[in-house]
Amino acid sequence: MQKHLTRFFRSIALPAIGLAVVALIHWLLPCGNDTIAYLNQAVQIGYILLGLSLAFRLFCTVALDILLARATGRQVPKILKHLIGVAVVVLGVLLSVNVVFSGAFTGLIALSSIVAVVIGLALRPIILDIFSGLSANLDAAFHIGDWIEINGRSGAGSYTGWVEEINWRTTHLKTRSGNLVICPNSTISTAIITNCSRPTPLSRYDISVKLPPEIEPDRTRRILTAAVEATMGTENGPASAKAPEVLISELDASGVEYRIRFWLDPAKNSCDLAIDKVLRSALRHLQLAGIPLAENVILHRDSRTILDSADVSARAEVLGRTALFSGVLPAPLEQLAQNTSLHSFVGGDTLIRQGGEDNDMFLLCEGAVDVLITVDDKEVAVARMQAGDYFGEMSLLTGEPRTATIRAATAGAAYRISRDAVTPVLESNVALMDLLSHNLAERNLGRQAAAAASQDQNPEQKRESLAAVLLAKMLGIFRM
């Protein structure tokens, strides 16, 4: 209330003081000669101009800024005040001229009407822009800061960006590339406008993936849903406020087309980057699950290879795709795969608990998991892993205790590698143990912060030093 009163008195102060001064001059003027008559005309003009100014300010402050703004829930656009101000100025000029020419108001009205018609015809585009801008403000189709798309009719082109300014003639858009697009208001009044910020800031996006018809739809939906959820809430990723959907949109002899649907705030994140991130995640999850993309032309259906987790060679191929087993020959991988089991889980399952004494390692082939550490008796999520990532390798190979809790963020599956499965493989292959120690060192160095790294060694020296330490631990674990 105090704010409104301050604005009210501040707006009327100047014209009210002016009226008081004019009234004082009028009271002090004596009656008489022609000079006094001219002064009387000046006083009358002062009354007119200052009175209209006071009325205009009262109207804008009380009716527009307080009452109308409270009723509509938003500030009244400045262009409306400017138009009312122009009308008040024109009225003041006409009334002042009427005082000077002693009542020739009717003739002035007729003359001004003719002049207005001529000026209106000459400035028709400008006037159209002005009233189009006023209409856009009153309709409240978009506000400052909204993300909108302007699609001109008859192939006039389209523009997308944030609304930065709506003035008398133009509307300014700032594009994602940093450019400023200035659109005439008359163009906007005839264009089709999509306001992506209203009624909610989230917009839906669909991308399609075509897969072989042999894949079970429920499994495909689970894998693709996990692929999207693994990117949600990350930088340039989909919004986490709404769950993604995977629908079958089309099927034919060449395959089944799945539509991946997610939500995004286009004013905050680029849809191109979000689509790229989702497709990358989907491709990674499909590759780890052994599912190829569909072929447009199918000549030999039997020649298509779909990895089956029940097959030893398929499990060995998946293991060989991970960074930990990079460079390992097929024979040791198949020996390891024979004793590797597929562990399925649902969202919320705990696969590893911080401080646990178990030593199994997991390789994610479907779904996503969260990495949590306990700080002051509270679990804090520090990372999210998805298909292709692995965890628990340090406890498996070096006997180190569990340093984090791994909890399933989505439904999925992981290959489970136990100490009993890896022992016969490593005990008969010292070179393999050396290779794994270097792969472990490479990954651990990638996790370390640059500030904590030693400054007197190059990356290769650091890797060799850490690999030697890890190899010594592995030799102790496997009694070599």
C-alpha cells in the first residue's frame, strides 16, 4: 500500500504544483488592457495543459498501474500508455488553439480530420505496426522473456527466439545463435505464433528409431526408456519433470518404428543438443544390449545377428566392448563369460552398498544406476551410470572396500562377475593381469581431479605408477 501511495503522489506532484502556480497567477492578474487579455489566454492554456497532464497521470497511476494491473495480474504495456498520452497531447493542442482563436473549435476539428486522413494514408504501414503492437500487448499472446516461434504465412519464413522487447513498431527476438531479429508488428499480427513458454514451459519432442521385428517390444521399450532417463536432468538433457514415453508408431516388413517421446524447456536447452544426447544414449544402450538397427531392404533374414545374453560368445563380445577388458584376447573373455551371470533389477534396487564386504563386479548392459556416497548420514547422488559402464571392479580385483552405494535408477540388467569367476582366468595369465591393471589405472586417473594429481609426472608416468600399485594388490589377491 505504501508503495502505491508513493507512486501516486510522485506522479501527480509536478502537474499539481504547476496548477497551483497558474491559479496563483490568475488570482493576482488585474482586469483591464490587452496585455492582460493575452496573459489570461496563457493562464487558460496552462489550466488546459496542466489539467490534462494531471488527469493523464491520475488515470495511468490509479486505473492502469494499480486497478487494471491487479485485475489482470500483469503490468500494463507501455505502448498503451504512450497511445493515451499522444491522444491527450493532441486534445491539449486543439483546446489550446481553440482558446487562442476564440472558439474556432469546430473548424479546427474539421481541419484536423482532413489532416489526420492525409497523414493516415501516408503513414499507413507505421500506424498498422503501432496498433498491431498494441493488440499483441492486450491479447497477451506472449510476454517479455517468452520463447516463441513466428511462422509467416505464404512461405514468409519463420523466426524463433526469446522476446526481448515490444515497442511501437517492432518486436525484438534474441535467437539462440545470439542474433537479434526485429519483426514488424504488422507481420506478427498476420503470422502464426507458437508460444513455447505457455501454458507450461515444457514442450514435447519426438524422435524415431527403427529396430528389427524379432526384438520383444517390452524389452525394447525398457531399454529405450532407460536410455532417455539416463540423460534426464543432465546438461542439455531432457527435463526430469515428466517421464519419457516409448511408443510403437509404425511397423512393416523391414522393422518396427519406435517413437521416443520426451519433454524439454526450449528456452533453457537447445532441442538439437537434447535430441543428439538422447540418440547417443539410445545407440549406446542398443549396442550394449546387442540390438542392431533395422535394415531398409532385407534379403536374408537368417543372417541378422542379435546378441543373446544366454550365449557365451555373445557375453564375451559385450565384455570386450568395455574399457576394463579393452585389448583382452577372445579366449580369456570366453572363459570369463562362461561363469558370468545376467542379473536383472528394477528401479530402487541396491546393487552395491557403501562399506559392504562383497566383491562382485557389475557391467551394465541395460538401464541406468545412481552412484551415491554417505555424507553426515545422508546419501548424496554424485553420478549416474548407464549401459556400457561398470562398477565394483576395484573390490573384485584389488580387494578394496566399497566406497559408494550403487542404486538402480531404472529397470535394467547387468552382467555379474564374481571373484570365483575371475580367479581361474587371472591365475593362468600374468600378462592379462598386467593389462587389466593398466586399464584400471587409466580409468582411475580419469576420475581424479586435476588439483590432486602430482605435478612432477606426465600422464604416462602416472599411469605406470598407479598400474604398478594396482598390480601388486592384484597379485596379493590372486596369490601370484
